[in-house]
Amino acid sequence: MDHRRCEKAPTEAQCLPTGKIAPRLLEEVVFRKTGARRDEVLLSAAVGEDTAVLDMGGELLVTTTDPITGAGDRAGWLAVKVALNDLGAAGAEPVAVLVTLLLPDGAGVALLEGIMDDVHLASREENVAVVGGHTEVTPGLDRPIISVTALGKTRGRKVLSAGGAREGDDVLVTKWAGMEGTSILVRDFREAFRGVLNDDELEEAEDLLWKVSVTMDGKIAAENGASGCHDATEGGVLGAIYEMCEASGLGVEVDADRIPVLPVTRKVAVFTGMDPLRLVSSGCLVVAARDGGSLREVYRKCGLTAEVVGRMTSCGRTVKRRGRSEPLEPPQADELWRARERLENSSGRR
């Protein structure tokens, strides 16, 4: 069943809403059923933690998995980059990926070849090997689903995690909120944005896709005293900050007006009626560090935008926006889905 098309009000007995599973359900349903306990497992499944860490002797093995479900254009390339971002946020060196590719009925060889061309290109760019996976045509799909499992290793057995944030740490955000979602929407609905964006802005929005890697962002954080990292995927920057709070057991004070957002993203957000701070934001890394100002300058010297946008606290989770404070809510369905639905309805595409 397509849970996005469930006509009844979603309940536990019926269907789940679009987007990430709520933290409460993860704790009650998913994380209670995690198989055997192994001494090799140093970091395992938890709200806000995107990687697992295993001690196999020598350097630590860092692993993660991520699907791509809401993108069309360059989905294979994006799938590799998004999975590797979790390793980058842990400060790990990417080594290999495994790709699971589910194609809809009627898919042709050209679609398979195009996706694998993109997987190969992204893997070459990140110096990782494609070492396995699974590929099939699956009934009931209306678009390909790509899931990538990434394997990496630590540098000096050091791991950054979302749970590593400490009370009093500054919270930094690298690059710009909503980059990935902006690029996906403009690439998949280019004609809908003509008249909203000029030719230069259309090209700028599409080119944001090439900035979604946080491999360098995480490496800089790990080498310059960061205590915790989390990349901003579904749920956007505010969702990532919430998940860092969940993982660390801390509160936060966020100045949303300081979170960097590109003008082209703001235009896309206004046109589609969405919040860019809740839009899928691969390419943004949320970093907790004792001296955020110094780390910001390191990023800038390396050619990366970074801003201090808040501070970790002992309790309470608040967002200040346009002079008003509000609670920091857990991530719900990503704004990408709402924007896609509006654009599909306005263009007659389903």
C-alpha cells in the first residue's frame, strides 16, 4: 500500500504518515528488535544516530544505509553521495558501497544503465568501490527506489556521532539549508519554475546537486575538535538538530534566522509554500563544537560556508524565528513531499 495515498486518518492500526518514522515508534517498535548482542558493536541503532560502529580489530568499521525515494534526475549519483554523507559526518574514510536497486514494472535497460552510470561516477569521485548489492524489477512501484549501504573506516579509531554533543557546545551549520530539495524540485519540475526563477537561477538550483557531499565537512570537523556531527537529510536542518538533541539527551536554543539559506531556495520555498529549514538538506552538516567561532573560520579558510546558529543546553528545545520563540518539534514528513504533490497537481502529473 502507498502510505502517501491512505485515505483514512493514520493510526497505528492503519497506516503511517509519509516521512521518517516518529522517534516514539522507533523506540517502541524498531529498536526493541535488534537481534543478538555482540561485543564488536560499539555504536548501534538509536534516534539521531545514522551510523553503526564495529570493532573488528585495527581501525573501527563504520557502516550506514540510506534510500533515495523522492528524487528522479541523477538519483543513482545522489544515492551514493547521501549514504557516504553519514560516514563523513562520523569523520570516517569511505571505502565501499553496496547498492540495492528496485525498478518499477516496465523499466527498460536504459533506465538501469543510466542509474548505474551515475552510481559509478559518484563512487569514482569519492574513491569508493561498488562491492555488491541487489537489483530487481518490483511490482507496485511508480519510480525506482535505490538503497545504498556504505562502509568506511575510522582515522585513528576516532568516531564523531550525534550523541557526542555536549552541554554548552555551539551548533554550526555548513553550506545552506534545503540545497538537496531545491535541486531535486527544480530538476524534476523545471517547466513549473519558469517565470519564478530566471535562467541563471534555474541553473544555480540544478547545480546545487553537486554540493551535497559532506565528506570534507566531516573531515574538517573531526580534525578540529568537534564533539558531535549529524548530516541534515529528511526533516531538514531543524530535523537534524532535533535528532542531535535526542541522541545526546540535551536541549538546544536555535536562532533560525542565522541558518544560511540561499535566495534561490527561498524563491522555491515561497512558490511551493514550504519551510526551507524542514526541506531535505544533504550537503549541510550540523556540528557541535566547544568553540564554534574558531571552527567556522577553519571552514571558511577551506572555502566552505558555515554559521553558528545555536547552542546545546541542559534542557528545553526552542527555536527563535523572526523575534518569536517556539518549541523545536521532531521531524515530520519532509517538505519535499508536500512540494512535489503541489507541483504534480498543478502540472497534472501523477
